[in-house]
Amino acid sequence: MALPRTTFKTLFGIPRVIYRQPLLFPSTSTSSGILSTRGAYERDYRRPGQAPDTRWPWQKIRFDFSKGVEGIRKHFGLLTDEFVNRFTGPEGKPLINHMLEQTQVQWEFRGPESLNQWIVSSDQEIGGRSGAYIKLGRNNTTCFLYGMLCSTAPRDGETRYSGYCTIRSKQPLGSFDRKKHYDWSTFNTLHMRIRGDGRPWMVNISAETYFSHQRDDIYSYFLYTRGGPYWQDFVTIPFSKFFLSSRGRIQDDQHALWLDKVNSIGFTLGDKADGPFQLEIDFIALCNDHAHTEEFAYELYKRNPEV
């Protein structure tokens, strides 16, 4: 490629030639490829071979006047409750009770409306064959999770592994669908009453993060069920035992869970043992165990070590 040149005379009258080097800008194809890759990463998962949803955002909304009026009434009611509770104390409780509280039942299942706070999913979202369902247990006092686990991968040419079922709580929302968080900073132990079938489960806790690329970060720990007809009454897991993972990979840089910005809790089954499963949950509570003084159970690396 010929470069443009400019001829001029120096101080002594000798002609000189300077070749102008054009500035290098990133090509359009490269930048578009980066943008498309970033967009594909930030979008939700889409099954291989499934056509993308090309509808405009307003075409996905179902407009209903009566539903809108009901929503306005609901959100203004929540706004009023938040305004009144702010003067009462944290979460509508007096400050002295919040500071001296030793136990707190966060979730208990005492009716059909309690199941609306949970979301059940399985590998059917990626074309798998597993299935998970939720219903109330005996006397409508427990949450009964059951289904079938199948580790056969879908035949789409891309997915290599499959076989999981999970249940997780919905993130609390305030008025006008503002995100809220659970404040567990005054507790240090998770307490549950469960009854399983002998399978190992994984307890997952999701907390708020600063950056969008950390949205897949979760804290996990193991939950071993006994099986049989008897309940496990005192299942306690200290929050210091939960380790950080992202997209199924345990991270080298570990740090403690932020207990003041908890979004949700979940239970995942993926032990690759095909067959039926069941897990019954009575309640999920928090407690402050003064005998447990451990802050974090795993090694912390110093970013700027002392010399």
C-alpha cells in the first residue's frame, strides 16, 4: 500500500520527503465481534438450536388495565408499610429486639401461599430429562420437593453434561419492584429441619455483588440427608463454611459471605444417581451460636503482602 508523502525544503534548501503513516483504528468487524460476544455472555441462557426471541421489549408485555390498577394499589400499600416500618425499627421491629434477637425463622411452610416464594427448575431448561416438582407435605405444614433425576445429556451436539434439579427462593421486592435484601449480619449459623432420602444436596446462598460479571457468584456448602422416616431436627451450617464458586467452579480467591445483602437461598441435587428423589423441609431459620467464633474457614490470600 502506497503511503501519502509530503515534500518540503529544509533550512539549507535540501528537499526532504516525509511519508505520512495513517492512524490505526480497530476495524469494524473486530469491534462488532467483541460486542456480539459480550452481548451473548450477558444474555440469559438459550438452548442450542433454539431460535432467538426477536420481539421488541414492549411486545413481550401483556397490557391489562385492571391488572395495572391492582398493581398500583399493591405498590402504594407496600410503600406505606415501608415508610411506617422505617420509624419503628429494622424490618418493622423495635431496635432493641433486633439487636438482642438470637433466632429467626426466615421461611416456614404453613399454607399454599408459602410455596409462591420459591422457584423450581431442572435441566429441562437445557433439553434434559430431569423433572422437579413442589407441593405441600402432610397436614400442609412442610414443603415436599420430589421428582426424577436423569443425567442423560440432550442430543444437541453442544451440551455435554446434564442432570440437576434445584429449588431457590425468590428475591424479596419492595414497592415498585425495587430489589431488597435479607440482613443476616446478626446471625452466624443456618438452622434447618429436613427429611431426605439419603442423597447429598448442595445449599446455595446468593448475595448482592458490585459488578455485573459477578452475578453468577454463589456460596455453597454440602447437605447430607440420612434417609428414612425420621426428621433431622438440628441441621446447622455455620456461614463461615460456605465457599465461593462461579458457574460451578470453586474460586481460588475466597472471601467471606456478605450477610447483610443476601438475595436468596437454594438447594441443588446433582449427584449423577439417576432415579427418584425427595426432600421435605419444615423450616429454614437463622441463629446466633456464641460457641462458634470462626470468621472464615478457608485460606485468604493477601493482595499486598507485607515485605
